[in-house]
Amino acid sequence: MEQTLGDKLLKLRRAQGLTQTQVAEYLEVTSAAVSAYERDANQPSLAALKKLAELYHVSADFLLGIEGGPDAERARREEELVRRLQRLTQDFLRHVQDRG
């Protein structure tokens, strides 16, 4: 079963270690709006969708589940690699801070 937009937004937010409040501040919306996006109770505006794609370093096509032809799988793998590298970087920085 394909993930919904809300599923993707929730997973991406958690992978980046962000709170709904932090995302809401970035989007200039309420935390309740971010919660509604993640529960698929409401859809983000086009402007918010663009900002979410930028925040999470993914394409709007990825968020919307649009197949992009032969390069889509490569792009998906690259996006996953970026997310993994971001998590590793965050973990490393936390480790360094904890030792300091």
C-alpha cells in the first residue's frame, strides 16, 4: 500500500528530529495545521507543500506520490541517502555534545 502524504510528512519530520511546533514555525502555520497534514485531515497549500519539500530535502513529486519516469527510483534512493546522512550527522553532533 502506498504511503499517504500525511504518512510521508510524519516519517520525514521524525527522521529529522523535528517537532510539529518547529515545522509549524517554519511554515508559518499552527501546530494544529501540521498535525492535520500528518493525519491526512487537511492538505497543505501549494506554498506550504513547496516549503515542506525544501525542509525535508525531497521533491514535491515524492511527497505527492507522482511517478517521475525512469529517474524516479534513482531520485528516491538519493533522497533516502540524504536522510540517512542527515540522521548520522545529527547523531554524531549529539554524541560530540554529550562528551563535551
